[in-house]
Amino acid sequence: MATITEYFKAGRSSDIHIKEKKKKKVKTDIAVEEVEVIDASTLELELLRGFDLDSRFGPCTGISRLERWERASKYGFDPPKEVRDIILLHSNETKYTESVWFGLKI
């Protein structure tokens, strides 16, 4: 039986050729996602549309958003306070005061 030193001969360090590692270039390009900028009025209208389409607060046809909000609050359905604030802030603009179904003839 052979010993380990017979299989692996000791050598001088000068006999060992060490390959120099090449430096890898790291790509530093950062992927940038396009971000859609949404203004406050668009966000407000989306919130109001969501309120219109949420059946938990009762029907929304033939009634203003504020009337619907007040009715839902009166019966304890806890409508979002932000909806009421937006409606009152824009009380002279139909797109804020009336539901998405306003003016549609069915």
C-alpha cells in the first residue's frame, strides 16, 4: 500500500504556476423602470369611482355622491371619510359630486 506522499510529490512553490485572475468588469447600468406620474385629481377621481362601484354603500344611481355618503354613514356602513372630504372640496364640479353613472341614459 502506497502512502499519500508517494501519490502527491511535494514541490517547490516556484514550480506551481498560479494563474492570475482577470478582473471582471461589473456592469453598472441600473435598470430604471418607467413610472407613471399621477396627479392628485386623478387619484381623487379614482377613489370616488371606487366608492361609486362599492355596493356596500347602497345604490348610487339617482343620488349625488354626498347624499349617498351621508345615507351610508347614517345607516352605519362607515363610508371612507376621504370621499366626503373630496366631494366637499370640489362641490362645484359635477365630475366630483355625481356618480360615474350620472347623465347616462339606459
